[in-house]
Amino acid sequence: MKFSEAWLREWVNPSIDRADLSAQLTMAGLEIEGETPVAGQFSGVVVGEVRAVARHPDADKLSVCEVSDGAATVQVVCGAPNVRVGLKTAFARVGAELPGDLKIRKAKLRGVES
């Protein structure tokens, strides 16, 4: 059977780390075959709020947005059809590292900096 650690901790939440929890479950007769992370390692991702949205001048399906992460406001070219002012979403800052060896960098998308 597979279940998440978060789900288990909704029912019982001992103040021990993941390794000790696995050991205690094994000692109770519930063998832990393995642990699989839900998401890969990442860094530099914060909550961002969309402050302004405009149509991209050269692309029908892109928007040019101003996104604030609380420390700075930056321009982002976005392809999400549901983007709107006030939307709070995951925001990867320049230099953020995402699963799959992806690193966020500044770029121009159809002539607009992002």
C-alpha cells in the first residue's frame, strides 16, 4: 500500500523525523519498502502575486505580466490562459533551480523580456 507521510501525520503526528518514523513503522510490523519523493529538489520558488496583465504584442496566446514576490516586481511573459490580476501562484525567480536540471534565466520571448 502507498500513502503519503502528510496523510499519516494527519492521523498520528509524532514529533520525530521521517527516518525515525520509518523505523518505528517497521518495528511495528509495517515494512517500509521505499520512500518516493512527490516532487524533485528545487530552490528559488516563492509565492508571487500577479499585479498587472497585458496582451503580448506579437503573440495571441501569451500575456505580459507584472509579478511581485514581496521583495521585487518583475516582468514575466506567461502562457497560462487563466492568468489574472490578484492571482497568487508559484513563482520561480531568476536563478531558481527546478527538477530535471532546469535553471531559470532571463530571456526574450517574441521580443519581450521575461
